[in-house]
Amino acid sequence: MSLREGEVRIPSGCAISGIMNRKGYLFSGHDIIQSIALMHDRSNGLGGGFAAYGIYPDYADHYAIHMFYEDSFCREETELFINDHFNVEVGGRIPTRKVSSITEAPIIWRYFVQPKAEKVMEMDLEEDEYVARLVMQINAKFPGSFVVSSGKNMGAFKGVGYPEDIGEFYKLDSYKGYLWTAHGRFPTNTPGWWGGAHPFTLLDWSIVHNGEISSYDANRRYIEMFGYKCTLQTDTEVITYLFDLLLRKQGLPLKAVVTAMAAPLWSNIERLAPEERELVKAIRTVYSPLLVNGPFSIILGSRKGFVALNDRIKLRALVAAEKDDFIYVASEESAIREICSNPDRLWSVAGGEPVIGLLEGVEEL
Amino acid sequence: MKVNYLMPEFLIDRDEQRCTHCRICVHQCANEAHLWNDKKKIVYGEDQNCVNCHRCVATCPTRALRIRNYPLEYKNNAHWTPHYIKSIFKQANSGGILLAGMGCDRPYPVYWDHLLINASQVTNPSIDPLREPMELKTFLGRKPEKLSFQNGKLAEALPPQVELDIPIMFAAMSFGAISLNAMTSLAMAAKEMGTCYNTGEGGLHSSLYQYGENTIVQVASGRFGIDPEYLNAGTAIEIKIGQGAKPGIGGHLPGEKVGMDVSQTRMIPEGSDAISPAPHHDIYSIEDLRQLIYSLKEATNYTKPVAVKIAAVHNSAAIASGIARAGADIIVLDGLRGGTGAAPLRTRDSVGIPIELALAAVDQRLRNESIRNEVSLVVAGSIRCSSDVVKAIALGADACYIGTAALIALGCHMCQKCYTGKCNWGIATQNPKLTKRLDPEEGAERAANLLRAWSREIKEMLGGMGINALESLRGNRLMLRGIDLSERDLAILGVKAAGE
């Protein structure tokens, strides 16, 4: 039997796509499915997934916990834990439709919850940190249960299959969001485990990623000093934690985070104005273990918007475009033209230069 | 009749047909292994005095000389090897401690040779250093856990860092142990290559202050040559607690090597033995170490990182954690194979542990305690080539020191007789007739060339792994696999087995 993510390190290549409306206008999952479907050949049927923001306006202040369970026993065990730590407003199966190519789906459930105030106080934590820790605890200590996503007014929908089939399976055309990201996976190993598909998420963060980073173990061993447990052994997991550490826990400006992850070359740093040079040099010196090296293109989604980023010497493709209030990013230009044939502006994203899409009125991710 | 039990170690094989009795070998050999018979007008050899340093072989204009192991065979005995028999003869004769130079030469496992490096294929492109930038820049010093910003600017300045263009420095070798020309060669090469050399414990000769930016000044238990000017002369200060060649004991410099220049630089009387105490007499505990670290920081106004160097011993991981918490900015680990000018042979060969294991254990311990970012880790003692450097960085080192390799670049032939002061290559001696054989300009070029060559090789290997900045290799143990190692070894090194 093949080993799953977490039992072995599985690199993978992929396709990614993302669409956002800056004004927060909600639109269905139709476009994102069509965009990722065009890049069918960049995945191999062993994983597809989506992250959607703005889809649960009725429960916007609740953490939406999406779960995979291998069997009902796992579900019962984990629900005891969830009930112990959260007030569950609503819980139930995530609606799916039958798709011939999608088989062996786990039990897929979601809960809209609030942390129990007394427990949060007892642990002396911020609410977000409380939720993040419990998510990691479930993933580590409840075999057969996996937290797919845990943010507010957002959710991840993923599985084993081609992404367009996964989109149909989850009826994503019936959801409406202002930010959608998608992933088609081409892993170099075939565990066929639903939890291993992308996006990988933590709280509001979701990551879709194309590439295989060569700095994995340097990044992992650094991030684990800060209490993270890289249980899946995937690039996507470590990149998510890296963003979480720098953006949420340390409160770094997005620009500094990008500088740390896709640092400019020293020869370019030398040419900066003195003040800027000192700043960039300090970031590269202090955060050198978080430089993400080797090929990658990623889209980090959050409630406030997204950032798309290429590795610093652009070893992976990434294209961006704008049309009115919409902003698009994808592995291939064709995947954008498929849903927006005549963009106002379209460009190939330079290595290490982020494409930042923020909701109107928001200044930082 | 009194018989000398000790036979010569080497046989001088002189080709009589080629030898012109020109006497160059006689002049070149400070050990008096080549002598002149004035009556017969011929050169002859005194095998007993030969140390096999190859100086005569290299300088003989007619290639008339060969040095061989002395063809003397003891009865086979796997336990009582010639080494032990000869050692007993020597000690029965003298009653003294056996001395040795350079590092441990016993056949313990060399873990570098049991580690293999990864390369990218298909899923992740290798990067071509001839066509793409490849960065080796390294900063040594304390890194804060996070940066704070105020109005888009840094809220506070970084702690002082040593900025290196390459992750290889020249290890501590004192003036006294090595010649001024050897030291000048290393200082000039360090400047040329954007790295540092280390003064060792013998102070800083006045002619070397100009290389301050490329100098790490050492403070050892003998406190030789230390004053405020010295402490402020370099880019960092290193407190030497111990060294890999002789853990647990201090440095030894025989009085014969203490001439006028050494005496002035060390601030001791001419001709006096410079014997450093085993411990620092103001450091009997970790809290005492903290006081010395902060005294040095005060003396230099917090402008220089302070390093603490220890020998790799059984409990290095816990000791290193203590050193980090005592306020050191850099920890230097010196392994079992580390070289020296003079050490008791049994200590050199039997005390301490291999650097590979100590490095892996220390790096992991500091990470387990979430303080790895608070110190830089520099390793010394056994680095022979660029792939050793790559493996050390992947295990978790920030940079490496090379001592033996640097001296070999200057011409050392590893005869291990540094303590005699008769180094025919002008390196480990203070005899002016010998030291002038090493031209500092030429030495600097050779030492710089070595660093240049290794840097190129490191870039090739980095690119092969799909990495274009050294920091992405640092502690990246997935880039290593072990071969022919036990489960326990693999666990301590934190690497998988080849094929996994």
C-alpha cells in the first residue's frame, strides 16, 4: 500500500488558478472550475481542490470547520472533542453529487462553531491561536480524521480526482464567493488520500501551490521551533505555516514577508538606496531559514484578499491579469483567457514579485 | 653496550647515480637528516632524523631522493602493533608524555565519508551556477526571533553580525605556533576572499592590525597579548574554552619558539614557555562564562559578536545550550580530528568525539529548545574538501573553520612534527632561516585559491540540489543520506539511509 502524506514526503507538480473581485462582489464557482479545467494536462487525476471566500455570509462570525472522516467511528470520537472545545451552531454533511470518476470519498462534514469562552480563557490564548492549536491537535491525535479548513466565511473543497470533477462533486457552481482559488495536482506518488490534496489551510489561510521546493527541510526545521508540527510533510503545509508565523503571529507587513520568502539577490540588494538596503538586508539576515528555494508559484488566500508569488528566479510559470474589479492569476495565460477573453491588462509575473489582490479598504493581508 | 631500541621511522633512499652532492638537501633540512662529509666530499643521510616532510624531495634538483617507510617488520600481532611497541620504547627511555602535532590520525569512522548529497532530477530543476546567480553569503551572530517595524522602518538595529562572502574561515592558529609569514598569508587571503582568519591565543602582531575587518581575535586561558586595542581590532571575539585536538587542556608553546616578536605580541618575556592553564581561572562554571562574555561585550561597546569555542565532547549538546543562554552569539565546535601545534599524543587521539556527531546533536538540541536562531554554529576539526563543507552546512552548521587544510595549501606536508619548531616549510616555526621560505604573497594566493576552488565546487553542488542560496541548505538534512551507518548513527545525524 502506498504511504500517505505525513508518512512519506511527496513532492508534486501542479496547476493553480485564482480569481478575486476587489469590491467583494460574490460570484459562483463556475469560472474557477472552467479555468482550472483548461489546465487538465497539468494534473494527473490524483488531486484537485478549491478554496472559496465569502461563501457563508449567514455564519460569517463562526469558524467553519470542514472535516474528512474515514468512518463514522472517527467522526463520533472527533465530535466529542469538538463539542468539548467549541459551541457548535450547526453541523452536517457537506452536500455532494455523484460523479462517476470520484470514488472512495470519505465522510465529509462541516460545523459552524465558536470557541468555548471559558476554555479560551483557561488556555490564555487569542481565539485564532486557540482554534489553530486545536486543528493541529485533531490532525495529529485523531487518526482517520482530518481538518480540511477552519476559517471564517470560507471553506476548502478538495479530494482525489481531476479538479473539474471535484468542483462538480462539491456542487461549487451553487456557492457564491468573492475569492476563489483552485489546484490541480500531479503528485509523484499515488497515495490517493483526500487529505493530501490542495489547498492546504489554517484558519483563514489557504494555499495552492505548484512546485517542489528544495529548501523544504531548512524551512521545516526552522518553523518547528515555533510550535508548528509538519505532519503532512508537504511543501504546501510548510509554506502555510510560514505565512501564518510571519503574518499572523509576528505581524510582519506583507512586503517584508515576501522579501523573506523570495529574497532579492545580494547583488540587487547592494544597488538599493541605503535605508531600503539596510531593511532588506536585515530581513534576509534574520529570516534566511525561511527563504523558499527552488521552483514554486503559490496563491495564498485570506479573508482580506490574496497574494500570488513566484520563486525569486522564476522557475515556475505564473501569469496575472486585470479586468474591471476582477483580478486573475493562473499557471497559464490560457486559463485566464478561457474565462476573461479580453483583460484590461495581462502580464507574466516576475520572479519574487508578488501580485497582491486586496479587498477595497483593506491595507494588509 | 647500550642499544637504542628505536629504529628510524623513515629510510632516505638516495639515487647515487643522480645525486651530484650539491648539498641543497643539507641546507634545506632543519632536522639534520642530510649531512655533509667534508673529508669524502659527499652528502649522506641520517635516517633517524628524517620526519618525512618531503622538503628535500621537492627541492632536489636531480630528483635523486625518495623517502620510504623504514623496512622493519615486527612479528605480526593484531594487538601489539608497531605503534604501541615504539611508544613504550620511547617512554621507557624518557619518562615523558608523548607529543604530537596536527590532529588525531587514528582510523575512527569518518562520518563525512558515510554521507551522500542529493541532486535534483525532473520534478525540480537543478540550477546552473555558470548561468544563474549562486549565493554563499553568510552572517554570523545572534538573530532575533522576529523583526519589529515602525512606520515601515526597523524598530531596532540588528545585533552585530560578521558578514562572510563564503562560509569558510581560517581556524585559530596562534602567532608562535605558526610563523608570521603563515599568519600574514592567511590574513591576506581572508581579505581577498571576504572571510575571516582567527588569531589564535597568541595576540595580534602589529603588522596585522590592518586586516582587522577580516580578523577574529581570540581570548584563551593564558590571556596572551590581550588589551583593549586587541579586543577592538577584529570583527568578532572568540573565547577559547577548548580545542578538538586536546580537549580539557590548554595551549602549549615551548620557550624556544618565543623570540623577540612573539614575546612582544604575547606580552611575555623572551624565551619563556607559554603554557595556558587548562581552564580559564575566572571561569569555573557557566555563570562565570556569562560574565566573561559580557565583560568582552562591554569592552567593545556591544559592537562585536562574541563566540565561544569548545571541543566536541560527550555532553556538547547540553554545554552548547548553556553557552547560548550565557549570551554567546556564536558557538564554535572543534572536533576530534582538529589540528594543533603540540598536544599530548594520547589526548589527541583518544579524547573527544567526531565533529559530525557533535554538530548534529548540538544543532538538534538548540532547535528542540527553540534557541537555534540565537546563536550561529561554526564547526572545525576535520574539514578536508568542499563536499565536507556542504555536508556540514546541511547538518546544520552556519560556517566552517579550516586549519589543517589551510596549512596544506601553504605547503604543509602533514609530517605532524609542528611541536619541534623545525618546520622545513616555514609554517610551524619561528626560525628566520625557515620562515623566509614561505613568501606571504605567494602563500596568500595559494590559500585564496583554495577557498576560490571550494566555493566553485560548493556552488556546483548547491545548484545540483536546486538551491541558489546557501541558507536554504543550512540544516536541510533531507539533502543528505547515510550509507553504511547503524540505525543509531542515522538517528543521531538526523538523516535517512541511502535508498529511503
